[in-house]
Amino acid sequence: MNVTQDLSFLSLITNASVVVQLILLILLLASGLSWFFIFSKMFSIRAALREADQFENEFWGGTDINNLYQRTLSGRTPVVGMEKIFEAGFREFLKLKRQGRMDIGVIMDGTRRAMRAACQRELDALELHLSFLASVGSVSPYIGLFGTVWGIMNAFRGLSNVVQATLAHVAPGIAEALIATAMGLFAAIPAVLAYNHYSHDVDRLATRFDSFMEEFSNILQRQTGV
Amino acid sequence: MTPPAERKEPGRKWAVMLAVLVHLMFAAVLVFGVNWQTREAAPVIAELWNSLPLAPAPAPKAAPEPKPAPAEEPKPEPKPVPKPVPKPEPKVEQPKPAKVDIALKEKEKKRKEEERKQAEAEKKLKDQLKEQELKEQREMLADEQAALSKQRDEARRQKTAAAQAAAQVAAQARGMAEAIGRIRSHVRRFVVMPADVAGNPEAEFEVFLLPTGEVLNVRLSRSSGNTAYDNAVERAIHKASPLPLPVDPLLAGRFRELTLKFRPNE
């Protein structure tokens, strides 16, 4: 009558069925990867924001555009973010200008295309792995739910052989099954939060890049016009 | 234009370390959290114990019985045995052979004197021995008397304890019988007697109860021979759920499996 079960966390996992254990393993991997991406994205997006702030300060601080360009070329660290867009645009602008008499519209179109391409690349690098976070956030609850359903199915199947069904017969099975759901939610919640946060950050960066491109092409157009 | 080189994500090591840290923290929370929950489940057991304080009152009475018995037994036995054995033997026998061997004709007088002295000494020794024996006998008697009185006390105590225990058992048995009687009469109210019951056959049921008195399961362990009556009683037991359990938690604990006997004419 007296069923005393060891309901400690480890025993629940070790006593779980193979399917549930497999699901737990998958979820653990997903969670580990998503946390890795969360932190690495946090670092890279923070760096991009800081870099953009710094460059905007320099650019609007009255520094000569040619000086700025020379410095980006001679800099030891690889240029990223807004600086990269500036460099690509200005290089294309200089190249087109050197080719002799050309229509201003053509030059500006080429410059803008080059800047657009650099901007796309930068944004792509920033958005890398964000989709992984999104899919972990949306799928891992379902994986966890699957593990739970499977575990509860087993718990109730084992119950069919028992004449007097008590809660003690079902409880450990359900508890071990619910661990899968907990694991899925643990993987999903931070992933969803991070995805929303980071995609918002990347969007804001994209608008900043866009406005910078517009303003910079305006400046270039003014220079060629003079 | 050169395609941008694969850029290195900044702080890769940090990201890995932090991710591992987060998971370790999660595991720790889970492990300790679930342990905490199992400890929280323990009070369910403690509640059962809470209702017991009525019962412990008889338990300590029975416990002290064995304690006095071992303390009294060792005292009387070791004392009388060692004293009488070693003293008389060595003192009387050793001097005789040693001094007879040395005896010479010239020293006969001296020997006689010595013999006299020896005799006197022996007499003294014998007197002493007699006194000692008397003393020891008295002591032994006293010890025996003490032991006897202690045994009597013990027997009295055991008798009273046995009487108490018997009274408890009897009280419990009476309580059990009363409770079973109450349950049977409670069930009998629900029996719908079938029409064709011949004689007074006895049907025996094994009933499994929940602690609340609700009927979990009923098993016919001995049929009365009349299936209609058997079924009627079984239905009645199910209908009578919850059965009236005794209030005493110690007694109620025994009412998980019952054998109930029913006769048509009671």
C-alpha cells in the first residue's frame, strides 16, 4: 500500500523512458545553443551599436570626409557597421569620379548601390543565427509537450495492470513527463525574449544605416555639384 | 569589390561560458527545487503522526519493563564465587612438605617447636577460615534474600505490566469488536434481503478501505451458498460507503483491510 517514491530530479530523469530522455537531450542541446547565440548576439549587437555611435560622432563632428576615409583604410581592425557602409560608398564614389566625365545621377546611383550592398551584408551578419533563436522559441515547447504526452501515455499504460489505481502509481510518471515540458519552456522563453529584443535592435540599426546612407549620399551629391 | 571576410563573432568564449553557467544554474535550481518539493510532501506523513499523541501514552508504560531486569541479575552472581576458592588451599598445604624434607635428628626439638607453632598457626588459620566461611555464608544468604526480594518485585512489576498490556490489548480488541459491530450494523441497514434465503448461512467479505472509510474494493472470500444474498450484501457494502471508522487514530489505522461476516438472520 505504502508506495514511497524517490522524486528527486536526477532519479526522475534516469527513470524516464528512452523517448523522453532523447527529447530531454534534444531540448538541452537546443537550449545550450540558443543561450550561446543569445550571449554572442548580445556581444556583437552591443559592439555594433557602440561602433555606430562612435562613427556618427566622428562623422558629424566636422572631420573631413577624405581624412575619415584614409583612416578607415589604414585602420588595423577590419571595418564594420556604419563605417563599412561609408567606406564602400566613398570608394565606389571615388572610382566612378576618377573614370572621367559622368553624369552625377549615374555616379550617385552607383554609390548608393554599393552602400546598399554593404548595408545588406552588415545587417545579414547581425541577423545571423537570430532565426535559430526564433525556431527554438517556437518549436521547443512542442517538443517538450511531445515528451510529456509520451511520458503520460506510458504512465497510464502502466496503470492498466493495477487493480487499485492510486495517485501514487501515476504521480512519478507524470512528474517525469512534465520535466520535458519544463525543459522545453526553459529553452523557449529566453529564446523568444532574446529574438524579439535582438530583432528590434537590428531593425533600429537598419533604420540608422538607411538614414546615414541617405544623408551621406546627399553630402556626396553636394560635393560633386560644387 | 572584395566580399567581406567571415567576421569573427566577438566574445565567443564568453558566450560559451555564460551559456554553460546559465544551464548549471538552471540544473541547480531544478535539483534543489524538486528536492524541496519532496520535503514539502513529508508533512503529509507528519500529519498522520500528529494525530498519534493519543497513542504514545500507553507505549512508554510498556517500554521500561526490560530495563530493571538486566541491572539486577549481574549483581548477586559474581560476589560469592571468587572468595572461598583461592584463600584456604595455598596457605595450608605449602608449608608441610617443605619443612618435613629438611627434618634432621639433631633438630628434632626445633622441629617439634616449629610443629607446635605450625599447629597453632593452623588452628588460627582454621578459626579465621571458619569465621570467613560463616561471614561468606551470611553474605550469600543476604544476597540471596536481596535477589529473591528483587525477583519478587520484578515478578510483581511484570505482572502489573502484563496486566496493563493485557488490559490495553483487551481494550483494543474490545474497540475493534465494537467498531466492527458498528460497521456491520451500518452495512446491514443497506442490505436488501432477497426473497429465497434458506437457513442462516454465513457470508464472509474482505473489504479494503481508504483512511477516510470509503470502500475501495470488496471481495467475497467465503460464499454463503446463496449468490443472491452474497450479491445483496456486496451491494450493501458499496452503498454503505463511507463506513463509520473509530475515532481513535491508532485503531483507525488497522481498518484498511477488514473481514466482515454477515448472516441473513441476525
